[in-house]
Amino acid sequence: MTIAAGAKLGRYEIRSKIGAGGMGEVYLALDARLDRKVALKILPAELASNQDRMRRFTQEAKAAAALNHPNIAHIYEIGEHDGVNFIAMEFIDGHTLRELIHGKQTGLPKLLRYLQHVAEGLAKAHAAGIVHRDLKPDNIMVTREGHAKILDFGLAKLIEPQALPGRSGTSDSEVATAIIRQHSTPGAVLGTVGYMSPEQAQGLTTEIDQRSDIFSFGCLLYEAATGQRAFESESAIDTLHKIVHAPAPQVKDVNSSAPADLTRVVRRCLAKDPDERYQSIREAAIELRELRREVEGAQGLETTVPPGPFGSTAGSGTSSAATTSDAPLSTAPASSAEYFVASIKRHKLAAIIILAALLLSGVALAAYLQARNTEVAIDSIAVLPFANQNHDPETEYLSDGLTESIINSLSQLSNLRVIPSTSVTRYKAKEIEPLTAGKDLGVRAILTGRILQRGDNLTVSAALIDVRDNKQLWGEQYNRKVSDALAVQQEISREISERLRTKLSGEEQKQLKKRDTSNPEAYQFYLRGRYYWNKRTVENLRKAMEQFQQAADKDPNYALAYVGLADCYSLLEEYAGSPASETYPKAKAFAQRALQLDDS
């Protein structure tokens, strides 16, 4: 059934058809209530009419909709209008993994990057007890900014066969026929058969768990590395037979330039016995990260930053459209307090939570770019205010703190001119192209970024842009829990330092590894204090002093907490009319205490 443009399904107005497959047609639509683009997947009537399957699918889709992960396309609604059953999903502007492998002929380093995104999304789903069951290149969308998202969680429940009675005596041919008959569209299953796990191919639905997805993930890895399917034949039955009984050709035999470790990782993912595969997708993800580092180091390739995943939207098959909105940041000019703490300001935040981990990445990458044998070295940079995608003043201290931290940390690198925060605040309420900002500020590179905090989860994305040719030089996204920040900081710092230690001086390496505090709560209090301090009002200065004092109470050896107190007292005369004879000695005392703790 084809739906004409302009037709309405409930609050959704059809704009155009963007894809079709065995699971139904997909349309670009406008959600009139929320004024956003969505992808509407129309379920075939013969599938939707099976109440038992619809019940299982709805239950699974509801669980998937609650995942809320940047590498999983979000399900907004499962609805019905005038007898038409549909799923309203995130709409993504980009290409399927299949198009990137076979049509665009994307290089292996980028494909590994996208598949690492997939592994991260799967890890989130598996932790919630959700198995995809139908991983394939067509169910992976990659946005134009290079961010992969998994589509169609839960849809496999519509076509998954029930466990076959008397399974032990059933032939492969009979099982294959049984599976194919579950789908009403002739031949539609052929697009998925090559990615089934052996337990799926044999109809052992009660034995399917997360390790089935790991097998399918291995099929994706194999295809990315070789450009061929791991299991392929002229007929579905023959393909299923190969999946169950025949080993896939070795990656190295098909692509001699592929890393040896990739052959090993793929082989383990594709083990016939689930007990011999990786038992967790996180294990595979760790090895994949090492592989990416290896490949990128050999080819000198910079990675691609994922976009802010929080307003983007998802389509299917062909290109679609994503939108994100960035909230302006609140920063303010520097004060006279800097006179007391100039030497400490050069030190600033080297890291505690994930924000500092990102900071380290920016520092190391900037140093790397300086040392590269390019025609013109990158010797200057501006850090534009990071966007707070929560649009919540209560979390704005994170984006403000991150921006300030990166600016001060980058300033530690020799031969790198860093534009001060006072010169970039004019961009906080503007949507401006990095190229334009870079030329206005007279720098070679621009660093942009965004953050999102949801409960204990924190997502930070950043991108480094070369102003000369508007080329993205580096990008990364971090999805972590705030409570894991110290371990994350060490992990990312080690990863970046291993790549760049030959490019950094001994002192710069020391600064990268240095901690200002080992107490995450103290760091949070410090960031909040700096946020209030930047507002420059009497009330906010009092709040800032409270936050800085709590940071010092949590960690009495935290030099930056005393820097903050010195900053506050240095402003009280100007903003609160307090006598300088009272505020000056206190500001000086706190600054001296900071220097006693850390004179760098």
C-alpha cells in the first residue's frame, strides 16, 4: 500500500516515501504536534493482524524505546489510524551501512568507527536485556556527520518463528522453509538470511540471547573488511546451511591488507557455538577500539565526531534529515582576581570527570597538529562555547566549566596561541560557522562541542576544525556515567598520550597526566562555583563562595578550590561594596594557599 504525500495518519502528515522492504514501507512525515520530522514505518497488514506477534513486538519495542542511547534510533510511538498500523521513529539524515560499504566504498578505518558506535548501542540494549535479532547493514544508519545508529529494535518479534515442535529431527531444509514462510513477502527474507546466527538459522528461538547479535555483528565486521558477505549463496537454504555448518573464509584471505587482529576478532564473533564467541559485546568493542587505533595510526586518519544525538531524527535505506539545536552558553569577562592567581590559572583543570577526559583529548590533538609535517602548522586555536543540550540552567555549569577548562589547558602548550574566553563569548548566542569564527578570530583551528547530562549519564561530543579548508581534523564522543569519570579520564588520557607522546615535551606529558583532585564531588562543586562566579552579581558571588568552600571541604588539597575563593573575594569590593581592607587580605591568603598546594 502506497500512501500519497499530504495524507495524514493521526497527527503525522506524509511528506514522501523514503524506503521499502519486507517489513513495510517507510515515509518521511511531519509530526504536527511537535513540529518535527519523523520516519513512519507502515507495518504490512498481514503482520499487524497477528495479535500474538503484535503483542510481543509492542512489548519489545516499549523496552527498546526506553533505552535512550545516541547510537540507537529512538522509537516515538507505535500507533494505528484507520486500520493502518505504523511505528513513528527518529528520522536520520544519512546513509545505510550497506551504502557506505558497497556504494560509497568507505575506507576501513571509518567503517570500524561506525561499527564501534554499533557495539556501544548494542551494549546498552543488551544491558537492558534486549536482543536485536536482525542486525544487518540496512539496519545501521550513519548520519552525514559520521554518527551510527541502530534501527528497528523489536521488529524481529513480528517475524520471528515460534520454537518448532520436535526440533531435534528437523532438517536444515525444513527449518529454512519454516523461517521463510514466516514472512509474507516472497524473497524478502533473503536480505536478512546472510546475517542470522546459527541458532536463528536452526529455528532455536528459545536459545537466542545477546550472543546471537554478536554473531550478526561479526557478519557486519566481515563485510566491512572484505566488501563481501561472510555467508552467501544462490539460495537462502544454501546460505543457512553455510551459517550452521561451514566456516566463513578468513578475512585475511579475502583482504590481505586487513589487520591480522581483525581476522581474529571476526573469527571469534562468528564461532558456531555461542559459548565460543565473545560473551559480551563490550569485549568485542574493546578489541575493536584497539584495532581502530592501530589502523588510524598506520594510515594517519583522524576520526569523525558524532553529532549531538539528542535532536537528530531517523529514516531508512536512503538519505533523510536530522536536526539538532545548541543552547547558548553563559560566560563572562575575566576579573581583577586573575592578578592574584595568574600562575595558577595557567594550571587549571587537568581532569577528574569525563569533561576533563575530553579536555585531554583536545590538548593532545592540538599538540599533534602542531607537530605534523603539514605545509602550514596549526599554531593557533579558539574554543567556542560548548553547547548545553539540556537547555537547563541547572546543568549549564558543566558546559561553562568545560569551555573554560579546555581554554586554560590548551594554554599550557608551548607554541600554541589560544584565544581567551573574553574574545569568544560573543559567539555564545549565535549560530555561526566554525570557518567564519576562525577567520574572524584569526586562528588556524576551531574547537566546537556539546554536552548532555541525563541523570548519572553524561555525553560529551567535540570536533576540531581546520579553518584553512573547513576540514574536520578530529572528533570524538564520550558516553559515560559521572561516577566512572576518574577511570574514564585515565583511559582516554592513556589512549591519546600513547598516540602523541613523541609529539609532546616531557613537561606537557606530565601536565596531561596530572590530577587536580581525585574527588569527583569536589570537581562538581568547583564547576558550579565557577558557573556562579561568571555571572558577576552579589548573590551569585555568594553562591560561588559556597560552592568553592564545599569543594575545599571535600578535598582540602584541591588548589583550584582556593583559586575560586580568591577570585570571589577579589570581586566583593567592586560588586558588593565590601571594604578592600577586608577582602584583599582574604583573596591574597587563598591565592597563597593555592600556590602552596600547587605552584605550577
